[in-house]
Amino acid sequence: MRIGIGYDIHRFGPGRTLVLGGVTLPGETGLAGHSDADVVLHAVIDALLGAAALGDIGTHFPADEARWKDAHGSVLLERTLALVRDAAYAVENIDVTVIAEKPRLAPHVVAMRARMAELIGVSEAAVSVKATTNEGIGDIGRGEAIAAVAVALLREA
């Protein structure tokens, strides 16, 4: 078994659609970033890469490369899963905590779990998504950003 931890944070940005865990949240202000700024999938990607000792998201998908401009997190996750499989590992489970003051995420947790399970190719029981606030502290607490922390457990394939 191998364990990895991932973290990502992005500020809100005008003219962007909010995508978290591969799920579009209509009517919400999106996050600024080179790709789709899906902090949930980005944190999961870093956790997977870390568990397999394959570097980090910036190594595989550099922000200065045009081909990753506006790339969907699902595409980055698909490529990451291929790297994990090539390293002879399989995903056992994923646990994610999303940290945001806004929007309210509880109504979207079930959809995020289902979408991530579908993308990863595991049962929904193997994916956990929780949401919390930052209690008004810092950029997240002021409603300027969203962050996510993820843990991935891999097993030998």
C-alpha cells in the first residue's frame, strides 16, 4: 500500500465556470488558473502522483505549457491514472476535503463523489468528499479562494 497527499488552492476569477471534482456548479463564479482550476481534481492528482512517487502536478502538467491552457481536470486525471497504472499501482480509495466559505458545497458532494468514482474507475464507496469552511480566516475565509486537500491510497496492481 502507498499513501499520497495532495493540496491545491485557487482564487476566484471573473469569466470562469466553477468546476469542482469534475462537476460544474452553474451560476457560481469560477476559479482562476492555467487549466480549469478544479482544485479538487488537482489535489487528487497530486495525491495519486505522490503515492506512486511520480512527482507532482506541476512536473507533468506545467502551467507554462500552452497545451494545458484551460485543460479539464478530468483530462489531467486520466493521464495521471495512466501513469499510476504504468507504475503497477491501482487506486484503493480517495479522501478529499474542500475548504471554502462560498458557495455552499453540501448539495454538490454526492455528485462530486459519483463523478470522481466514474473518472477513477472505482466504486463510490471508495471516494469520500467533505466540505468545510476556513472560519473566516485568510483568503479562503474572506471568500477569495477555494482549497482542497486529498489523500490517495494505492495498492500494487
